[in-house]
Amino acid sequence: MSRSEGPLRYSAGLFAGFVAATAFFTRLPVNPEPAGEWRLADSAWAFPLVGAGIGGAAALALLLAQLIGLPGWPAALLSVLAGIALTGALHEDGLADTADGFCGGRDREEKLAILRDSRQGTYGVLAIVLSVLLRTAALAAIGDVIHAGLALVAAHAASRAALPAAMIGLTPARHDGLGAMAGTPRAGGAIAAALIGAATALAALGPVRGAIALCLAGVMVFATVELARRQIGGHTGDVLGAFQQVGEIVILLAASTR
């Protein structure tokens, strides 16, 4: 994730916290009232709710694409692109920078320098292409627009619900940048996010498939967290974006299994 790294100032309160998280994670023209300093971590509980909304928008795009007669793959691709457009490719950018940094850097300092560089390298481009292809293939494999739409809601919500726990489990890899400025969520906010994300996935995918998807996503995100710990000793905003992408891909793939 690599939004502007200037001071984050938004109003406090539950609704205002949700609006602030929406302003950060999407390109929607919401305008929270500035009232003191706000950290992204303060809205951790709202991450899966914002994700569910993004998934719902992507599901709507899928429905509209199928209503005008597009076949499975083009409709699925347009749905994925709708989600990317709504978020401004926030997490895809993080995934690409993380792939470039982890695969291209020789040591911790070089990896962090690459992560800060906004230019995309070969590893980053390949990571984005792979992410888009896997998500599109999963949606096309599901086929049914209702089930695919529910899978999108589950994937977007649960993948963002994992971020607060990752922010607690890893310290920022550097003292400046978005990862450090985001702060560390309170335990209550992280637990609330996890419960909301899990409940959304179980309701959308069903108890059995939902539980399997959550377990697989949890294992993969945990593995990515440990990779980040070994590679750079913590997290950055871009690395958090990569965590989201891993979770979303795994949940969509799990939802597509027969």
C-alpha cells in the first residue's frame, strides 16, 4: 500500500473511522472532517467492512458484464479490473513493489530501497499479471454469478481482516513511510476485524468451504508474514498490500474448487 505519506488527519468515532478507512482504501470521493491526528490502525476494525463493499462493487460489475452477454473469462476479468479501479490498484502496487524488493534486493537495505522506488521491475510486473490471472481464472471457474459474487465479497473482506493482525505481529521495517505512520492496531480492533472478516466469509461461502478458505488463506498470509520478517525484519505499506493480495487470491481459488 502506498498512499500519500503525509500526515493522516481524520475525525474520531466509529462512523468517522469507517469513512476514513474508506477514503484510504478506495478512490471514492468521501471527505472526512479533519479533527486531530488519525492513524490507519485506529480504523482496523473497519478494514473488512470496506473490503466487503469493494467486493460487492466487483460482484456488481460481474453481474452487469454477464447481463450484457459476455462469457465467463471476459466478465471475470472486468470484475477484477473494477475492483482494481475502485482501489486505485493500491494493493497491486504493494504486491509489485514487494516482489521487486524481495526478489531483486541482495540485502535488507537494498530491499527496502527497492520497496521505496515507485518504478516497477520485472518481478513486480510478473506478480501483478499472475495476481490478475489467478483471480480471473478463479471467478471464471466458479461460473455462477451469485456464487462468484459472494466469493468476491468474502475474499475482499477476509483478506483485509488479516491486515491488523499482521500489523501487530510485525514491527515497521523503517521509521518513516506509510507502514510506520499507520501505527499499531489495538488488540480489540484486530479481534473485531478478524471476527467480521471470518463471519463474512463463512456466510458468503458456507460453513465448510468458508472454513477451508479461511484456513488456507491464514496459512498463506502467515507464511508471507514470516517471509517479510526474514527479508526485511518487519512490514511496510507495500508489504501489507502484498498480504492482502495473497489472502484474496487464496480465498477465490478455494471458492472455485469443486
